[in-house]
Amino acid sequence: MSLSQAQKKAFRSIGHHLDPVVTVSENGISEGLLAELERALNDHELIKIKLAITERDDRAIVLDQLIAQSGAERAQTIGKMALLYRSNPRANPKLSNIKRFEDHHGRH
């Protein structure tokens, strides 16, 4: 399932206010990083990650690998920041950035 333009726009609006919850360094992808990413996506559904990698091409490769391994979808990429989304129907409403936004702004 790929995100619609409307979903991406809504997610960008939510994501604008988020702080990065996962940072990827020049060291690349480790088991610990994948576990952290998995937990963050399960809890929050929509997360911002920071790619603290100098080379743009290297950032793109690492981001593609993270997306492939996590099953998440890219909602946005700006510079060294990326917004990833993965639906979790059983996410805690108090933790999910999507459910909190919907509860605050009314469901669409």
C-alpha cells in the first residue's frame, strides 16, 4: 500500500512538529538500530528519523535499506531528516502520532 498525496500532506503536517526518535550515524544499520526503529514505528506509527550521514547518496541507500527492512513507507525526506510511516491498528492511542492527531483534530 503506498501513501496517497493527501496522506503524505497530512503526515508532513503532523511530522513538522515531531522530533527525531531514531538517529542513523555513519556506522550504518545495526541490530540495535533496527530494534529501536521497530519499537518507534510500533508505538508512534509516524516517526521522524535523522540520517547523520555526510554523503547524500549514502543517506539515500541507508534510508532505502531501513524502509525495506522495517516495512515502513516514506512520507517525506528533507535533507538529513526522513518521515516514515507504518500503520499499527493496535497502537496505543496515547503514543501514536496518528491517533493523537486524529483525536485532537477530529477523524476524517
